[in-house]
Amino acid sequence: MEHVIQPLILFFTCMMTISYAEDFLQNPDFEIPPSNITTNSQYILLTKANSIPGWSFNGTVSYVTSGANLLFPRSGGAHALQLGENGAINQTLRANTDETYNYVVSFNLIPQSEGCANNRTTVNVTLCENPFRYRSMAFSLRRNLTANLWESHAFFLGRLGVDESVDIRIASVKAKNSKDGNNVTCWPMVDAFNVKMNPLPGWYSGNALANGDFEVGPGFFKNSSEGILLDEEEDIFESPLQEWAISGTVKYIDSKHYKVPQGEAAIELLSGDSRSDPGVRIDLNLNTNYTYTLNFTMGDANNSCVGDFTVYVQVGNNIHNFTMRSNGTGSASERSITFKSEFPSLIKTPIILYSVRESRTSYGVLCGPVIDNMILEGSDERKIGSYGWRIKIHDGVSIFSMFTALVMLMV
Ligand SMILES: *[C@@H]1O[C@H](CO)[C@@H](O)[C@H](O)[C@H]1NC(C)=O
Ligand SMILES: *[C@@H]1O[C@H](CO)[C@@H](O)[C@H](O)[C@H]1NC(C)=O
Ligand SMILES: *[C@@H]1O[C@H](CO)[C@@H](O)[C@H](O)[C@H]1NC(C)=O
Ligand SMILES: *[C@@H]1O[C@H](CO)[C@@H](O)[C@H](O)[C@H]1NC(C)=O
Ligand SMILES: *[C@@H]1O[C@H](CO)[C@@H](O)[C@H](O)[C@H]1NC(C)=O
Ligand SMILES: *[C@@H]1O[C@H](CO)[C@@H](O)[C@H](O)[C@H]1NC(C)=O
Ligand SMILES: *[C@@H]1O[C@H](CO)[C@@H](O)[C@H](O)[C@H]1NC(C)=O
Ligand SMILES: *[C@@H]1O[C@H](CO)[C@@H](O)[C@H](O)[C@H]1NC(C)=O
Ligand SMILES: *[C@@H]1O[C@H](CO)[C@@H](O)[C@H](O)[C@H]1NC(C)=O
Ligand SMILES: *[C@@H]1O[C@H](CO)[C@@H](O)[C@H](O)[C@H]1NC(C)=O
Ligand SMILES: *[C@@H]1O[C@H](CO)[C@@H](O)[C@H](O)[C@H]1NC(C)=O
Ligand SMILES: *[C@@H]1O[C@H](CO)[C@@H](O)[C@H](O)[C@H]1NC(C)=O
């Protein structure tokens, strides 16, 4: 026999979307006030004698209460922290589960005022996993990506095993333009650090893509209809959207507030962001003997995003532009590409998908096509043996995640 037939049948296909509502961080939304408040003013400077429970701080940090002049996202309650000059807060997240998971944090970034709603409102999130491994990323507020002034962002915290921990530090960033930087009223505010624990990538029968349905990503805020902005991330191992590299700005949308073609989450490719076209990418080892079909759903988020969408899809050397006219009311249709990989098996085949046009909702917010449910299936339809059986070999179930394997052992 020259072929190994591998119709691996999975006994379970659940568990893709386990998430835990438990709070991993203490006082994640700053609703437990400083220990020793003596005034009721809107801005209270934290001091050694008046610190914020659960967090350490350094530099100028204020405890801020919302008011008529300053509305906070409902998802974070009535209080936030403002990170002023050299202001930083940190807290240690400890994995107290008995397995390894991926951790992702979502948080709200809030400008002091409309005039600060630009990259003068920037925070730097740094992770220290151990003395040798630091990772940091700056998050800037940009305009017109959401209907409100604030934005929700996400950051991958790491793959943490039993009792492993990571120190999360959020610091203010002084604007490069010193004129703006001196504007003390423009320091950033942060709120609602929502940590989600995701199972490690799992591959399921008939799909060579893990997380092709985009169900494994950052946690949503129950009370927010803004989705979560996914910032540029080239490294799939550090992406908040498991297994996918992100270019441009992509919005992670939930089925509670948007039209999501399948499951509870999808991605909306926000067009018109200056740096690069919004989209996702993965590089895979494909078999040159197989014929592959890439299927996905393309639609609109039912957010009054009216216009013509064009999604550029590249698989290896095959390029297709898919177009649709959106009337903004939540339509969706299946798309498909069939191709043979021309890349030698040892070279990874890029699978790239991005939006090439700019669209806006009727209220001026950047928007674009929704992509969901990507399925890559390879089949080798050749005659084997002297009996002339036609067999179909599925590629894409040959690797199991540690998580899946562990669950199988337990079954
Ligand atoms: C609260 O603040 C007062 C006045 O600043 C100080 O004397 C006291 O020690 C503080 N209490 C605590 C628990 O930090
Ligand atoms: C706290 O801030 C001071 C001065 O801004 C700095 O020298 C120090 O390294 C900071 N400490 C930490 C733990 O970040
Ligand atoms: C959501 O908003 C409602 C109404 O403003 C509020 O009562 C509720 O506590 C909020 N829930 C969360 C999880 O923030
Ligand atoms: C914040 O960081 C400092 C210095 O790295 C550390 O000593 C402290 O324990 C951290 N605070 C929390 C709440 O994790
Ligand atoms: C600081 O920013 C605020 C809000 O944008 C603005 O109203 C104010 O004029 C600015 N002040 C200076 C000195 O630039
Ligand atoms: C963010 O913090 C890290 C570590 O403290 C530092 O190396 C990096 O330059 C900072 N980035 C920005 C944009 O301030
Ligand atoms: C963002 O939206 C505001 C209000 O709708 C508008 O005034 C502004 O021109 C927009 N900015 C950009 C960069 O499109
Ligand atoms: C803010 O954006 C402007 C223009 O895009 C850029 O020149 C500037 O360096 C940015 N500032 C920061 C702090 O990133
Ligand atoms: C493709 O098929 C040929 C002929 O059957 C075989 O020699 C080759 O090893 C196959 N390549 C892969 C990557 O399976
Ligand atoms: C992919 O789409 C094609 C064409 O619509 C269809 O024939 C095929 O069954 C689909 N495959 C999967 C796995 O959905
Ligand atoms: C797809 O669209 C892009 C941008 O409009 C264009 O540059 C490219 O030539 C198109 N490719 C194909 C195969 O139609
Ligand atoms: C919007 O498009 C959908 C599907 O293409 C269609 O069923 C619906 O009637 C359209 N609505 C309007 C207002 O044009």
C-alpha cells in the first residue's frame, strides 16, 4: 500500500468555544475604589496611602469617576484609571488551572475628550513572563473605527501552563509631538481588563484550518456593541485571533450585536485604514498532489454598511477578487476557490485575504466585509490498488492539539 488512508473520525467536535467568565484579574474594571478616598472629586490622584486594590502603580495615575462631561463605556462601569506623566499600572496574572491555555485580554481605551481622540491617547502594554521574555505593544486611539470615542482592543497574553504567571503592565505614552504631549488634559484612560482563556488550537475533520470559523479570539464585553479592534500582528503565535496573522485593522464582532454568518464571532475587515489593507493571513504546508477547496462566507455585519465590497483572496499563486454589493442589512453568501498548491510541500503556502475598498456606515464609521467560516479541504482523488477504488483522503485532521488529545484520553 502506498497510501495511508486516514479517515479520522472525531468523536466530538465541541469544546471549540469554551470560555470562562471567572475574573482572572483582581478589580479588572476599577469598580473597587482606592482604599483611602478622602474627597469626592472626579479625579483622585493615587498615592501610597491611597492605592487601587489589585494593582500596583507608578508615576501619575488618577482614579476617575464618570460624569456628564465624561462618559465611560458601560462595559467598564463608572470608574476608570487615567495614566498621566510616567503613569503605569501592573498586575500579575496567574494561571491556576490544571492545563495549558491561551490567554487574551480585551480592554477599553478612553480619550479624555473629543480633541484627544487620536494617537495622543496611547498606552503601551508590556508583558513580562520571566526575566528573559518581554513583549510590548502600543495601542493608539484612532478616529472613526467605532461609533463612540472609546475603543476596545485586544492583546495576547501568552500560552500559560499550570501555575505559570505573567506580569501585565500598562503605561501611558507621551505623544511624539511635544506641543500635544504637554497637553495634560490628553492623558489616556483605561478600563475593563477582560481576560479570556482559550483552548489551544484544534483541528477538526474536513478542515485544514484551525479556527477557520474565527470563534477563538478575545472576549467580548457583554454591554458593548462596538466589537473588539484587532491591531496589526504578524506573528500567529502572538495573535489575539488564534492561528491568524492580522494586517491593518480588523474588527472582531459578536453575534449579539452584529450579523455573524456562523457561530458567535466573525471578523469585519475595516477598510480605509492608512497603513495596510485590513485582513488575515496564515501559511500552511499543503500537498502538491491534492486538489484543495477553500470555502468561506462573505457578507455584511448588518451595521448599515452600504456599498461595493471587494475581498482579495490569495492561496499560493492563485488570486481571486470576490465582490459583493452590500445594502447593509446583513446579507451573506458562500464563496469558493478550488486550486492545486504549486508550492513544494516543504514551503508553506500563504493564504491571504483582505479588503481593498473603503466603506463607511451611514453614521461615518469605517466598516467592510464580514468573513466567517473558512474551510480548507484537500482531497486526493486517484485510483489506487488493482481494485480501482476511488478514495478521498482528507488532509487537515492529521494534527491534534494537546488539548484535544488530552480530552480524548479522558473519554
Ligand atoms: C489614609 O490617609 C490618611 C491621611 O492621608 C493616612 O493618615 C492613613 O494612614 C491612610 N490609611 C491607610 C489605610 O492607608
Ligand atoms: C517607577 O517610575 C520611576 C520614575 O518614573 C522609574 O525610575 C521606575 O523604574 C519605575 N518603576 C517601575 C517598577 O516601573
Ligand atoms: C450592562 O448595562 C446595564 C445597564 O446599563 C447594567 O445594569 C449592567 O450592570 C451592565 N452589565 C455589565 C456586565 O457591565
Ligand atoms: C508590579 O510590578 C512590580 C515590579 O515588577 C512587582 O514587584 C509587583 O508585584 C507587581 N504588582 C502586582 C500587583 O503584580
Ligand atoms: C488640550 O486639549 C484639549 C482637548 O483637546 C483642548 O481643548 C485644549 O485647547 C488643549 N490645550 C492646549 C494647550 O493645547
Ligand atoms: C513600551 O514599553 C517597552 C518596555 O518598557 C519599551 O521597550 C517600548 O519602547 C515602549 N513602547 C512605546 C511606544 O513607548
Ligand atoms: C471621523 O468622523 C468625524 C465625525 O463623523 C469626522 O468629522 C471626521 O472627518 C472623520 N475623520 C476621518 C479621518 O475620517
Ligand atoms: C501620531 O500620528 C501622526 C500622524 O499619523 C504621527 O506623525 C505621530 O508620530 C503619531 N504619534 C504617536 C505618539 O504615535
Ligand atoms: C505526489 O505523488 C507522487 C507520485 O504519486 C509521489 O512520488 C510524491 O511523493 C507525492 N508527493 C507528496 C508530497 O505526497
Ligand atoms: C465548498 O464549496 C463548494 C462549491 O460551493 C461545494 O461544492 C463544497 O461542498 C463546499 N465544501 C465544503 C467543505 O463546504
Ligand atoms: C484584484 O483587485 C486588486 C485591487 O483592486 C487588483 O490590483 C488586482 O489586479 C485584482 N486581481 C485580480 C486577479 O482580479
Ligand atoms: C438587501 O439585500 C438583501 C439580500 O441581497 C435583500 O433580500 C433585501 O431585500 C435588500 N434590502 C433592501 C432594502 O434593498
